[in-house]
Amino acid sequence: MTKSTNRMLKDFMLFQDLNDEELRQVEEICSQRIAAKKSIIFTEGSHKEAVYFIQEGLIKTYKTDESGHEQIVSFLKAGDMFPHTGLFNANPYPATAEAIVETSLLAISVATFEGLMMQMPSIAIKMMRVMGDKIKELQDKLQMLSELDVKHRILSFLLLLAEQHGLSKAEVITINLPVTNQEFANCVGTTRESVNRLLSQLNKEGLIQVERNRIIVKDLEALKQLRETK
């Protein structure tokens, strides 16, 4: 591993408090991988081999129902790790992970990662926080899907993307996420046509600007108010 990799480890919350010697130990058990655009890192139900950390790029995780339809669980960016659940049991991967764009990853075998947490309690504590945050996010999404109508689900998810993936500049938020409207629909349990209609409406009203591979939020407060309107 190179010094640049050492610095990159500091980008991950789990490793931010490690000293140079501890970072060196982590480097020794990491391997670097490049996932091509649209490539599968692992599939739902396959043997759990490694924990992954995103250096650069985007990953989506999704489950597939009996009819073959995708239900997207999450979009993950640089600084995130996956999977978040099931690390401490022998169960297979709980979802499929796919690279949305070419993605640079660090990988650590599951057994080695468990040993690392035994050696470094600070990493174990942070891991519990990460998992707690992910559980809260999934609970919020479940509540959104079960309690809100289609319009409010789409608005809530759009605001979530702005919060998690948006870049703010001069009161404008740019969401650089090359996600299709079908993938957007798969996240909120609706049809592509419903997403198309609402995004087109918001675009005409000047609240957002839909471009290729990105959405520009022009009026965040107006979107929030619209979401709160019953």
C-alpha cells in the first residue's frame, strides 16, 4: 500500500482516529479493486467474503423480488462502506451491490475485518455507530414507503438525495447521481411514469432542473414545504 492509500484511509470514519502504526496495520490487510461501470461486486444470497470501502465512485445496493423487480436499498458514495448488516454471522450477502460508474474500492476479508475490530475497540465502537445510522435510515425509508402517498414518497426521496449526495453552491444544490428514473422509482416503490410526471412538473415550476446524470435543486425550501403539504 502507498502513502496515498494511507491518507485515503483517513477519509473513512472508522479509521479517522487511528495512529500511523494502526493505519499501517489496516493497510496490510486491504486490497484495492476497480469495479467497472455496471459491474456486480457481489450478488444477493452469495457467500459473504469481504467488506468494501468506496474510495471513489458510486454503488447501488438492491434486492430482487420473485418477479425479478429491483428494490433499491441505498446509493453509496466515496467514504461509505458496505455491506452494513450481517457482518457478524454466517449469512450470505443481504443484497446485490452494483457499480453505477467506475468505482475504486478497498476490500478487507470479513474474517480479517472481525479480527481488526477485536484488536482495535475504537473501530468496533464506530462500526456500531455506522450500523445504527444505517438501521435508522432503513427504518425511515420503511416508514416513508408505508405511510406516504406516491407524490410525497418521491419528494421525500429527492430531499434525501439532496442531503446525502448534493453539492451546495450559492443556494443551489446539485445532485450528481447518474440514476435513471426507473431506478428512482425502484427506490420509492412506484412506476417510472409517476417519477417522470412529478419531476417534469417540478422542473416546469422552476423548483428543480433535470439534466443528464444530475438534478439541480433550485429551491430547497419550496420542496420541503411541498412535501409537508397534504
